[in-house]
Amino acid sequence: MLAKAPGLGADMVFLDLEDSVSPLEKEAARTKVVNAIKSQDWGEAVLCVRVNAWDTQWTVYDILEVVGNAGPRLEEIMLPKVQSAAEIVAMDLLLTQVEKKAGLPNGHIGIEAQIETARGLINVEEICAASPRLETIIFGPADFAASIEMPVLTGGVQIDEYPGDHFHYVFSKILMAGRANGLQVIDGPFLKIRDHDAFRDYTNRTKVLGYDGKWALHPEQVVILNEVFTPTQEQFDRAFDILDAYEQATTEGERKGAVMFGDEMIDEASRKMATKFVTRGSRAGMTRSAE
Ligand code: GLV
Ligand code: MG
């Protein structure tokens, strides 16, 4: 898995020391992760390691060994099962010391926090504001279902008996807390890795709400995610057209702040919405169609 991870087209890759590593392998996994970070070509992917949660005996030693030895290519630490702002503050302080000892610039390592318990969700607003190192807030549906005692046996999938989306409130609450603090907001795993249609359908829900991305557990999920989260060519071109029309309206002639664009009205808010499409599309390598 470590050897295959680069080159799959994911914007970000995290190497796991937490729940996908068995307890007897926890310590040996640290060296494997450090070696993979140092010896493999990770291209442009943001590189992250998920350490064990604060309620285990491993967290501090994960950080000492991994951040202490991985070098500057490691950019983020993911902290799972975050329940309070204090856990983020503690991680920030620990990272500050380890960075200093390892000769890394202060603040080099960003933090990604997973919300996957009832307590974490209740405290998500304080958690999102707890440290300037915080870059991303992530929903963990499998642990979350376990935490709230939801009677499901598969993580992250639609529950047909529920009229609506059983996680709608959770998705929205995390999204608001993240956006209010300028963070990226990411949806977690979908465990039925062979059911591509259901994965695509479920991915669309958090995308439509405004999430920035979602986890992939398998290379085929990466392909689907890149498709879903990249604007269509039509949306990308339309966003550029809106920006052009708005720019023209506000700077030429009567310098109007709100004008007609086809059969709809556009204004400053339209410019902001369009900019998001242009940024995302450009990041995915899209170019505007020839007129
Ligand atoms: C991810 O860690 C999850 O528990 O869903
Ligand atoms: Mg989890």
C-alpha cells in the first residue's frame, strides 16, 4: 500500500498509524512510514501521517519518531477522535518542541482533526478555532456511528430505512465550524469499496453541501472523487463568463454592481461563487474552452 500510494492522483495522501494498523504492529509501522516518506517520490501530493488518538499509549511516541525523523516532506499530522480543543492545543505544543529538535521551521507541520465522536461534534466549534496549525476538519463516519450507537454495520454508507440523510446534521455542523474558521472540510471513508455507484452518489451529497473533498480507500475511489469534485467544463466556462460579465459591468459605462447575465441577475456574490469554480477547476488542470 505504501509503495502504491504515490501516483494514484490523490491531492493528499495520509499514511496510517491508527485504526488500519493492528496493535502489535503499531511500533514497527512508524519506521515503515518514515522510510516511505523519505524514499518515495510523492510528487505534488500533500503528505500526512495519521497518529493514534490521545487516549492510547502511542500518540507522543508516534510524533517523536515520525516528525522527528521524516524530514520536511511531511507536511501534516492527522489527529483522530478529537474530542476537545485541549487535544489540539496539546498537539500544537508537542509539535513545536519536536519541530525545534528536528530542525524544522516553527509551524511547518499542520494539523488535520477528525471528528468521530459525539463529544467531538459538540465541541467542534472550539476545536476548529484551537490552533493556527489547524488546516482541515474531517468527518469520520465509522467511528462516529459507533460513538452515537447507531445500529449500522458498515461505515459511511446510506441507510435506506432513514427518510433523508442520517448524517445531514453532522455534515452541516462540521461544515459550518470549519468554514467559520477558514479550514478545509473533508468527508471520511465509504467502506463498500466495490460499490462505485453508491460511492459516487454518496460523495455528491457532501460535495453539494460545500465539502472540499472526501477520503478514498482504494485507487478506484480516487478516480471517482476527482471526477465528482472537479467542475464540469460547462460550469468552468460559465464561471469565467460570469467573471467577465461582472468585471465589465462594474468597471465600464455606468459601473453597475448588479447586472443581467442571460436571464439571471449577477452581483458581487456571484463573483465569489464563480471564483470558487475557477480556482477548483484550475487546480485540477482545466482550461477555459476557446470562445
Ligand atoms: C474514519 O476514521 C472513520 O472512523 O470513519
Ligand atoms: Mg475513525
